[in-house]
Amino acid sequence: MKKVTLNCSICKEKIDEQFTKNANKVYWTEGHNAEPINDGRCCTSCNNAVVVPYRILKLVNPKLDDINNSIIKALHFAENGSEEEFDESLEECVKVSKDLMDMVKELSIDEEM
Ligand SMILES: [Zn+2]
């Protein structure tokens, strides 16, 4: 396997060498895909600190909107609706935020090699 030395497209430092899972002498030297930050490669620390959080943020953003909307709805029912409507809307709030938490949990498991 040829060894290439690449520099991280985000911090510009040399990309760290990684041992592959099963063999202890084979390196992976090409880091991680830096998308959507840029179309280059990046080191493990930038991947963990920048790329992965950014991807998660992009995915969860629409869900955050859902949470916002359900809270606004609940507030509306708190003022103008029946107790039943208010309870229902609170349940909806809990559901959308739980969905989001499940989603984030799955994403962080996927990111472990
Ligand atoms: Zn880096």
C-alpha cells in the first residue's frame, strides 16, 4: 500500500496515520472526507471537532424547527385552548424532541469506525 502524506484541508496540519481495524501494520493515511466543509480530506481531530458536528447540525436543524413549532403551538393552547388540547400539544413537544435525541444518538454511533 502506498503511503501518501496529505495535509488537512481544514487545519492544514499533516493528516494523522490511522491503523486499520484488523491489521496492525497497515496505515490509512488519507484521513476523512471533509465534506460539507470543503471537498478535500481532513485529519481525525478536525473530523471530530468540525465535520461531524456540522453534519449533525445540518441534519437536526429541520428537527429543531419542528420542536420550535410544537412549543409555539403548546403556548397557544395554554392561553386559548382546552386543557386537553394543551396536554396533547405537550405530548407532541416531548415526541419531537425525543425523535431528535434518537436521531443524534444513531448518528454518533455511526461515526465510530
Ligand atoms: Zn485538521
